[in-house]
Amino acid sequence: MDKEKKVQNIFNSISTDYDLMNNIISFNQHNLWRNRTMKEMFVKDDHDILDVCCGTGDWTIQLAEEAPEAEVVGLDFSEKMLEVAAEKTSGHSNIELIQGNAMALPFDDGSFDYVTIGFGLRNLPDYGSAVEEFYRVLKPGGTLVILETSTPENQLISRGFDFYFGKIMPTLGGIIADSAKEYEWLYESTSAFLSKDALKFMMKKSGFINLKVIPHTFGTAATHIGYKPLGRVGRH
């Protein structure tokens, strides 16, 4: 089974327990990381915002509430995750949810002021092509914000991180959500993901400038922020 179909099946199967498990396995750190990231963003009411791999809609909702007049689109390829998101976002008139492929976004060049992706890039088949696609749909001067798990630089912390994600977390997934194998994927996708520097370089190669990297919780996650240069609609 190719990666795209495998990931879609995984997230469809864990959609009802996803929010609970997310809080448990991250010790609620994912909310702190997102809040810290939002402090680096300047979302305004006249912005068009795309939240890629929006999942159950947590970041989509936070963006919509930060700028109540902004147009916020949440896109995900898991219909079951979107069903959960639809319930959670029902009171937000400025949110539109779309099922779609992050590797081939159904939007024109230069459509958005912000593109965000939280804990989704590592699930995509080709990181570089995805970053280039994000660049394409951003307006000149627009901002890409990536929040993702990461490998800690400290070797002791890295070994503990590896043990937790590789052993403890799938066990918790089996006990709480009857989804041990599905939660093994989080370890697989995290351990295979890019280093902070490698992701920064990939963004730079795709044309983003003024790059900023913000590590979270001993480097177990990181926010990458980059800007599309003014005057460029397509790729560099």
C-alpha cells in the first residue's frame, strides 16, 4: 500500500479518538506549541488562510477565532477526520472545510496570505513537492508556517523520545483507542522525518526567505516560518 493510502486509512480509523489521544500522548504540549506559534503570526481579518492537513480542526478554529473576518479553509484527505472537524467548527461561519490532496492543492496560484500545516507534513509522500505546492498557492509576501514533531539534538533526550514514541505510545494507543498499530505510524513517520536544519534548507530551496525556526520542549517539536518574496506569483 502506498504511503498516501496508508495514511488516509490510519487517520480514518483513529478519527473519533484522535483529539483525546493527541492530548494524552503529547501531555497537552501540542496546544502550547500551537499557542507559541500563533504569537509569531500576525493574522488579520482581511487575510485568506489555508490550514493544510487540518485534521479535526484545532488549528483551523484557532486561526478563525484569531481573525473572525478572515476566510479560513481547512483541507484534509481523511473524510472521517473532516467529519469530526465539521462538528467542532459548526459555529464558525468563516471556516470552510474541503477534502483534498495536500500534494495537489485545488487552488489557484497566489490564493492565500497564510498557509499552515500542523503535524501533517511528515505524513505526505514527498516533503519537498508539498513545500513547493504551499509556495505556489501563497500570495507574494505570504507566510508558510509548519509545526511538526522533530528529533531532539540532545542524545539523552533523543533516546528517551525514541523509546516513548516507539514503545509507550503504541501501547497507550492500544489500551485507550484499540489502535496500537495505527499509533506505531506516528513513531515511524517521526523517526523518518527531516531534521530542523534539513526542513529549513528545503524551504529555502523552494524560494522562502527570512526563515525562522522555533524549537519546542527540548526540540521534540519545532515551528518553521518562511515568507514568499514580494513580486513572485509562481516558483522562483
